[in-house]
Amino acid sequence: MLVTGPTYHRFLRRSAISFATLTSAFLLLLASWSAPVSAAAAPATAQELVIEGAGYGHGVGMSQEGALGYAEHGFSYEQILAHYYSGTTLGTTPANTKVRVLVGGKVESIALETYVRGVVSAEVSASWPLAALEAQAVASRTYALTAHAGGAKFDVYSDTRSQVYRGVAAQTPQTDAAVAATAGRIVTYQGQAVATYFFASSGGRTENDEDSFVGSQPEPWLRGVVDQYEPRVDHHTWKSTLSFATAASRLRGVVHGSFEGIEVLERGFSPRIVSAYVLGSGGRTAISGPALAERLGLYSAWAYFSTREGQSLKPEPDRSGWSATLTSPAPAASPAAPSSEQGGAPSEASASAASSSGSPSSGESDVRGGAVAPD
């Protein structure tokens, strides 16, 4: 798989205001103090970009909030993993396996099980049900084995560029138990360990890898699936409003002329944006959905755009064929009770589809981590 850059599930929120923006605002304020105000002049109505979205992260692989929901509905960690990583089975890795971790500028060779003990509670809450912790342990273990973040020098970063590793400080009785219960277990496809990407929240659907990672090939185990049990909390759905001036500033170098809006061209399975145009008075510019989301500081590329001027709200053009809805379609059939058989897949209607390309994103380190793609 060819993926460029980090694919950690959280985007960097662009909360800082640029120096140029602050300078412009200050000069305008000075002008307002000295310039006479005309009683006949009506203040101009500022245009705003209104964004409604769902999910938090790149959307590829396992939704951590979704895994929590499946665990709360009685699914085992084997079933959870089989749902998110299509067509996979569980294999084992030798007990003496080690992983090379870049910690504070120094590469450390750490026993794989010790490494995973230092990851799980740094990625998800130790208070989650055991099955969710076990699924995270297996995903993190497999990811460490398949990542090549540092090429020949090291395997994984200790931060959000790979998955968060906090060593002994992250070890808890609950997460240690999850690691011990799954010792050596890894996700395999056709007998080989495979990249087990994960992210915070799906919004109701995960995404095909090629629609989120620019230049990557479609991988059979990274197909989008319906994520019906994800709790509707945190960033399952979200809303954001940006002034046209802010949107133009964040899209500097992409927008030509004055910013006029966004036109969506294609969406993936989830339906995260695959490609779009940034519209300007000087023409339109093509941009991938993930790149657009990162530039605008959105939680995910699952976003619908409208423009607002005064009381008027107008949907932006969308040629993807998707309706502007933030709820995932209901599964074709109601799920049966989860099976107690080891390794069984969740007995619900899931779906998958292939599309085209997207781009990866980077993110924060506070909770529920992600993964960097192999070179």
C-alpha cells in the first residue's frame, strides 16, 4: 500500500489565528476609531460557510467508538475485528517478537507485549468493556508489526504519527488484562499480518482505504462497512461555521481570487468526500476530500457545505449523488444475537464498496489514537 504522510485519526485543529489576520483586524479597528460613520450606510452582511459533518478521523479500519458500541452489545473482540477488517482471521506472532520505537529521539527495542501494554490505555479509556480493550490490543499489536515509519531505522513513532506509546505510565490492570488475554494475537489476511488502521469515530460508516489515503491501492481488508452500534456522542455528528474570510485564509494557495464556496464532486462509501472544487472568483481548484478537511480544520471529510448570508442558507453544489444526511442508512436486516464462537464475524448486514483516491491527515494526541501508514 502506498500512503503518503501520517494517517492518525485526528486532524490538527487550526485554532491559531495567523499574524497577518491579526494585523489586518487591528488596522481595521484603528480605521473604525478615526473614520466617520455614515448614518445612511448599512453594515455589509458577512457570508459564512456552514459545515455539517460526521465522524472523527480518516475513517479507515476500526472505529474505536464503534468498537466500544459493539462491545456494549455483547460482541467479542474477535467479532469486532472481523467486522472492521473484512475477510481477515486471527494469527499469532512469536513470543519473543520486538518492536523498534522512536522515543524522545532515541530508538528503543521493546518486547512487543510490553509495547502494547504501553499503548492501549493511551489510545482508549481503560474503563471500556474488556472486548473493546482486547480489540484495541490486537489492532495495536498488528499495526506495530506492519508499520515501517522509520524505514530500516525504526518501526513506529511513540506519538500520534504512529500510535501513542506511554510506557509504564499507560499500564492499568484492565488494559494489562486485555493484552494478556490476546497475547500474540494479530490480524491476518491470507496468512499475512496486515495494516490495521484505526481512528476515533466513524459517524456510522467506515471508508475504503483508497478513498482516504492518496495514492493507495484498494486493500480487501480495508473496505467500508456500516457501523451501526457506534454511540451517538462526541463527534459522531458535528457542525462548524466559518466566515468566508477564515475559509479563504485556511485555503490560501488553493483558492484563486475571492472565496466563493465548495463544490463536491465525489464521495466514498461512508460518504466522506473524495474530491471537490474550491470555488473562487478567479476560477475553481481541484482538491481531495481529506486535504480539504485538513485545510479547513474539520473533524473528518464526511462533510456537507452550505453558505449563509443573513437569514438565507443555500446548499453548495454537490455532484456526488449523496443526499445531505448525517445518518447512516439502516442495515438491510436486524442483527441476530452475537455468537459466542471464537473468531465469528458480527451477525449484521455490513457493506463494502470501492471508489477512487483521497488523502491522509494528521492529528492531536489527547485520546483514542490512530496509525501511520507504512512507506
